[in-house]
Amino acid sequence: MNTRVRALWAVCAAGALALTACGGSSGGGSSPNGAVTLKLVAADYGEKESNSSKTYWNGIATAFTAANPGIKVDVQVMNWNDIDKQVKTMIQSGNVPDVLQTGGYADKVADDLLYKAEDVLSAETRADLIPSFAEAGRVDGVQYGIPFVSSARALFYNKAVFQQAGITRPPATWDDVRQDAELIKAKVPGVTPYALPLGPEEAQGESMIWELGNGGGPTAKDGTYAIDSPANIDTFRWLKANLVDPGLTYANPATTDRKTAFADFAAGKAAMADGHPSLIQMAKDGKVDYGVAPVPGRTGPLASTLGVADWTMAFKKNGHRDQIRKFLDFAYAKDNTLTFDETYNLMPVTQDTLREMTASGKHKDLEPFFALLPNAAFYPLGNTSWDAVSAELKKSIGTAVAGDPAKVLGDLQKKARDAVANK
């Protein structure tokens, strides 16, 4: 893994420099007096210094300035635990970045801080974004969030455990999940049949996956919150009656985080789990013979599973619209996005990179996820109250599989209405 990453960084530097001839000509006009410095703040996808995203962004910045001598890029890379807090402090102190790459954007739109995507991306670059991801970057019909990398969720299952339990194919429906879990519990002791993480790390994700399987979700078709919809209440009643109460998952899903579920699957201690592509490498490292299948729904596999994106956005304060446009068109060129996605085994957000990764034959392990991307369903990211609502979901939606689902979801619906009213 480390050797592969180091090799890819070398490719990155060479590839980025090779792009200078074509990447520097797009975008707006030249900077006044040839002296503009763009401030870029980005999240770190690396696990350690040797594969820090800072190496990637420094390579992009160097290549971009070589093609655009009047524009320098000051790169600052922050870890995920700190970036949102530090950016908030920057904004409050007036030290606003020109470009930010992080996990969400809608709160910046609410404060009228961002350029529209059409102001800082060429028509060609905008047209290359996967439509479902571009749509998820809209607030009130206007795109502000620019997708950077993506992920989709699928069902991971342990082939060896399935074989021990006499199961010949992955589950396609909820009833299949229950029946397979019962067989695993009976025939493969010591293994959690289904890993159901509804703890505070990412309860909003696991819950939405199950809700989608029953025709529900956190919002109704008109975009209003529908947390306590009949479909969602029915979903949690099913989980409680069919997985939790019979002991086919964790004893207390509300206190079990995703990292625990992933670690258990990668150690062969869990037979099934909803996961994203990062679980692939964990499973390989744990020498688990795994399979990937579409997420089972109430009556059949999900046609639209949960999609997650991280975002780039451009701030208006410093007035560097044309320079930002040049930089983003350069950064979103195929060779650059391809290098980043391959380095971190992430999914693309641009159509040309998706075609390249799909056709190259180098990413067989990601092919099930490639097929899911175009129809992915997203959190209501364009709703400026979503951050507050999501925080409440993380705290307590997991208790719906222990107590009364109607009461838990009803309380959350009230908090969602309050969050909307307070915006």
C-alpha cells in the first residue's frame, strides 16, 4: 500500500506538470499586475505524513503556477477532526480562503459567502460533473457546492462465513437478510450476522440506507423533513423485530459506530455490513474473502443507494473569481482527479474520470460501486438546516431499534421543524 501511494505521488507530480500546457488556458482574465495568491484550504485524506494530501495539492499548485505565472496558490491541508472548526475561525477573523475543500457547503451558502458554481467553473467542467452529484450541490436550484470525491454504499458479505452457513448467494431482500442472519447465528457461532451501526459516528447514513429500502428517507419529495413518515417508522420496527430483538446484530446498535462495524467485518467477526470502498482495503488487509452486492431493500435490491460526496467551494470575499476559475478548471482536469481518486481508492465525480476508471480494468474491486454512482441518493445537503438535523439524528435515531420507533422518530421530526424555524 505504502509503495503504491509513493509511486502514485510520483505519477501525480509528473502528470500535473504534463497538464500545464492544456490546463492553464481556461477560465477568466489575467490577474492585475500579475500578483495574486489564492489561499486553498483542503482536508487531508492521508492516514500519515507519507501519504498526506498536502503532497498532492502542492503538486497541483506548482504545476498550476508554472502555467499561470501571475497566480500563486498557498496550500493549507488540515485533518478532518479540525478543518471545520478552523475554517469557522478563519471566516470569523476575516482570514477567508479563496477555495475550500471539505465535507459540506450549505452553511456557507446560508451566510452568502460563496460564488455560484457557474461563476468559477467553465461550462465544459460543469458539464463533466456527474449530474446526480452536481444536483446535490444545489441550494434553491442554484449550484454552489462542487463535488470533489464521492462514495456509494453497497452490501459487503463474508464469502467464507456464507459458505459455512450453507448460503449460496448474497441477500436481495430484507427477508433474505433475516434468513441468512439466522443461518449464520445457528451455524457460525462467534460471528455477528449483520453489523448494524447506529451509533453517533454515522447513524444518519446507516438509517438512511435502510429507509431508502422501504421507500422512505429523511425528506419527502417536496424536500421537507419526513423523519417520522409511516415508511420510516415501519423500517425501524422491522429492524427491531427482525434483527435486534432476535440477537442477529449488535446488542445495542445505538452505541455501535461504523468504525466498529468495519473493523469487525475486516477481522472476520461480522458476516454482513453496509460499506463504502474504503472497506475493500480493510477487508483485504484482514484477509477476508469478501463479496459486494447491491444493498437489499424490502422487496428487492436498492436501485438508488446512499451516495456521499465531499465538496469544493469558492469564497467571494477576496474577489478572485477569475483566478479561482482558472485554478478549478485546472484542478478538475481528468489526469489530476484520476490521480487523487486512485491514490485514495475513492470514487470520481466527473464523467471523464469515471469512464477512465471503469474502462481501464485496474479497478475491478470498485466496479460494483461505479454502477451505483449515477443513481445515488444523497442527504438533503442543500437544506441549510441539515447540519443541525443530522447532528440530532446521530445522537438518538439509533434508540429507535430499542424503544418505540414512532416516539423516537416523532421527537426527531419536531427537532427538525425547530431547526428549520431557527434558520
